[in-house]
Amino acid sequence: MSGLLIAATLFGLLSIVYTSWRNGISPMPSSAPVRRIVTSEMKRFGEVGPIVEAGSGWGTLALHLSGHDLNWRITGIENSLIPLWISRVSARLSSSDNVTFLRGDIYSYSYEQASVVLCYLYPGAMKRLSPIFRKQLVPGTRIISICFALPEWEPEEVIVCRDMYRTKVYIYQVVL
């Protein structure tokens, strides 16, 4: 039995390492101050439609948001199996009926129905997503990006969190 547990643990670690290497970044949970800022901004937006988190990692941000407004419908997109599995289990354990975690590629996902897109990625991913967002997102759609700005986009607001990293949260609104 312990051999099976060791093998499963090793598989899980290798899966995370491989996907992190392929993605260029490992899944990182958002800090509590960042989650609070994002929640505050989401509430400021008023009523919103579908919310998509591109690269949902361990699900901490989506799960946090799901508990603040049951009308929010949140979809997390993740391609790393272990964080995706943990996100799904956490959603079930917390009875979060308004959040769904899907295995997928953030670069081929269709964002056309999103009213808000959340990103906690890295500069290379933001550069790849920038033209995808320009093509797919309709005017009025909001983008909240944690840590890294969208190249060639002008944020309507940049909030500096009171965490030890002074994390920046970029708020964008798609215009014509």
C-alpha cells in the first residue's frame, strides 16, 4: 500500500513539474490580499455575466469569488491535472455550485461569452492572450490581471495590494 502511495505522489509531482515546464510557469495560488482586491473590484462592476479564469491553477481565486456572490458563474480553465483535480475536489467539498473547473488550453478557449476574464499568469502568456482578447472580447468586457499587464492595453486602474510583494492588479475594460 505504501508503494502505491509513493508511486501516486511521484506521478503527481512529475505531472506538475512537466506541465509547469511546458507552460513556462507553475500554478501559484493568489494571496489573501489579492483575492480581497479582486472581489472588491468584481463587486464594484455590479451585475456581471459569465466569469472566466484563464489558468485557474489550484482554484483559490475562483473558489474565493464563488462564495461572495452566488449569482456569479465562474469557469476556471486549467491544463495541469493535479491542480485541476484539487480545484474540483475543493469545489465539491465547499458546495460551490457556481464554479466549474475545466481542463483546457487558455489559448484555444473561446472567451466570447465572458463578461469578466481573470488572469494570474506571466508576461509570455499575457502577450499571447492579448490578440486573442482583442479578437474575442466584446466592448464592456472586463479583464482583471494579477501581477502582469496586458501588452499594448491601457489599464483603467492599477491597484497595488498591501501584501509583501506589493502585487499589482490591473483592471481593463474592452472598448471599441
